[in-house]
Amino acid sequence: MINRIDHIGIAVRSLAEAVKYYEQALGLKCEHIEEVPSQKVRTAFFDVGGTHLELLEPTAPDSPIAGFIDKRGEGIHHVAFATDEIMAQLGQARGAGVKLINESPVSGAAGKQVAFLHPKFTFGVLTEFCAPGQSH
Ligand code: CO
């Protein structure tokens, strides 16, 4: 079951400049910055009433985020739904004919397990499922 929107992922060229915008223009506070090697990104998180913004800066030219920015520019990259049963959610999506990017969860930021659905099958919105990680 999907519990809520966990976060919205936003692709940016410069994390430093984007963090400055969210802090200075919107008055939000950056919670933490973390590099996620598996996704070749550096991320910055903002808590907005329990839903988070996840800013994503590419750390390599072959980062998926670099490809996204080249093709579509900066902006909303994905929507992440929180679920306690990530494999069940993937199974439900697969059963409904959706192509999966991740057949099983991979390690994301903040120790979470994450998996993505292919945007060609989700009306253009890259869709993430995320669940709390096993380790603490
Ligand atoms: Co995400």
C-alpha cells in the first residue's frame, strides 16, 4: 500500500545554487546533503510538512540526472511514493503492465530502499517507490 508522497525529486545543475534559492527565496532549511554513488548524484533534502524535496545534482557525465538535464532541462525529475512493501508495489505495477527500471530495490539516499518505474509507462512521470532501509 502507498502511504503518502515521500518526496519530489528535482534535477539541478548546481546543488549549491539551488540550495541557496530554496533557503533564501523560500525560507526552507536544508536538512542534509548526501552523495548517492549508486545513482551518481549528490542530493539535498528539505522537509516541507513531512513531504520532502530532493534536489539532485549529477556527479558524473553518465549520471542519469545529467542525461535528464541534457534532454529536458532542470526541473521535476520524479515523484516518490512511500510504501512499507516495496516488492509488493513492484509486483502490482508489473502485473498492471508497467515496465520496471528496478526489478528489486536498490540503496537510495538516507538509507532507504528505492525502486523506479519506467516513465514511458507512467504518463511521463518517473515514479519511485521508497521504503525504510533494513539497517539503522
Ligand atoms: Co528520490
